[in-house]
Amino acid sequence: MEEAPSATGRALAATVPLSVVIVTYNVRDLVVDCLHSLGGEAAEVFVVDNASEDGTVEAVRATWPGVTVIANAVNRGFAAANNQALRLARGRHVCLLNPDTVVRSGALARLQEALEQNPRLGIVGPRLLNPDGSPQSAGLSFPTFGDLVRGAVPWTRRTRAPRGAGRSGGDPLPYDWVIGACMVLRREVLEEVGLLDEEYFMYGEEKDLCCRAKQAGWQTACVPGAEVMHYGGHSADQVPVRSYLAFLDSQFRFLGKFYPPRYGRTFARATLVACRLRAAGAGMLALLQPGRRESWRQKAEPARAGARRCREYLRRKS
């Protein structure tokens, strides 16, 4: 296993109950709504902006003067931007929160209560909801060999409600990892296993952190009584090719760190087949629907780029 990123660059004392860290990229209106939904639940809030061009920094500073804003000149990625704030955070607990979320009243308090009640519980996430109130997947297991194939090929993915999706209360549900749209961590977890791995540009960093925490003996769970609405995909949708490549790179890195080599090769081969089929399908539809030709060509670009990335990976690993 690779060496974990160092924890806090300088050891700050935990002087507040909760620090919230929000990383943004061109989602000004969403982050303002997200901050409004926090109410008074967080004693310390950081917004780390990754070179947005929509006035995010100015809007947050004007509307929320008590929020600490870190304005990056370039897009440093999700993991690196979170770490900038984590090195400054003074909270006994730390919440990593996506800007496209709305925190329901009392949710952060319930997440902290769950940590306080179980000394081995190190990371918790809420019950995530779609805007229409239906449940999203809030937590998952680490992938098995079969999961890698099912995850790469769209029509083999199992479509079932996430475990505990119908519950709006009750005891925490144990998972291997929770979705990074909202997760609350004990400060001790970061001090023991390190910060987010900055080799992940976006996607996968929360899974990596939960895996390192599990290896160190910490438990992870979803708390159904805490609810957070999550829009999802707004930053990624702005750069679909780059986002898909970042997803593939994150999968390759995670599998390379924690699994035997055949897992990464299997995922790359299955994804290569799926990308080729998606690109061919989009090309066929472009011929059959001349009025939508450009749209279908654009839809094929992430698949073509993904196929190239998988071939590059397989050449490196051959």
C-alpha cells in the first residue's frame, strides 16, 4: 500500500465542534443555497473555489462574510482543494460537503451524534435524496471482481433501491464507504490515516479515504435520520470528457492501490468494450438522425476518449 498523504500540515487544536468544507467550481447559485441551508449548525465554514468564472467568490464573500474563502487561481481538483481547508480546520469533526446539496435541519447534528455514540465509528454520511425526495445511494461496498464488469457495462448494472433507502430513521447502517456529497469525519481519522489523496482529481477520493480508515480499524456508516438533498453532476456536466477521464483515472488508481493487478486490467478491458459500443451506437444514431448529428457526435466524445484511456492503461500494464 502506498504511503498516505500527510495529515494536517500543521497540528491545529480542535477548538470548535464542527468544520464544514465546500469545494466549488462554477456553481455560484448552488453554493449560496447550500450555505444558507447550513443555518447555524457549523461553527467554522470554508469555501474553496477552484477558479470559477461565474462570480462564486464574490457572491460568497458578499453574502456570507463569516465564511473563510480560499480562491484558487487554477482548478486544483477536488481532493487537493479539500486538503487546503482541512489543514486549517479546527473542528473536532469535519464535514466534506458538495456545493450542490441542501442540508435538512438537524442533519449535521445527527451525524455528529452518531460519531459520539460509537467510539469506533470514524466516518458517517447522511441519507441522500434526489430533488423529488426519492433516495439516492448513500453508501456502497468496496467493489468485487464481478462489480468491475457490471460497473463498466451499462446494461449489466443492477438497478435496485439502495439498502435502507426507505428508512428515514433508525440505527446507522454499516457500509464500506459513503458517498462524498456529504460525509462527516472524526478529526482522529485524518490524523491517523492522512488527508485525501491528491492524485485523485475528482471521484474516488472518498472511497480511498474510507478504505484507509477501514484498514486502520475505523468503521463507516450511513445515518438514515440525517437527510441531505443532492442535485448531483453540475460541475462534471460542464466538462463531460474531462470528467469521464477523471472517473476512469480514479478507478485505476483505487484498484492499483488496494487490489491485485488483474482487477485494474479487468475493469479496463470491460470499460474499453463498453466505450466502443457506446461510441458506435452514437455514430449510428448520428447517421439515422441527421437533425441531431452534432448532438450524437458530442455524446460519443466521452466514450471515444474513455476507450483511448483504457488502451493506454492496458499498454502500461501489459
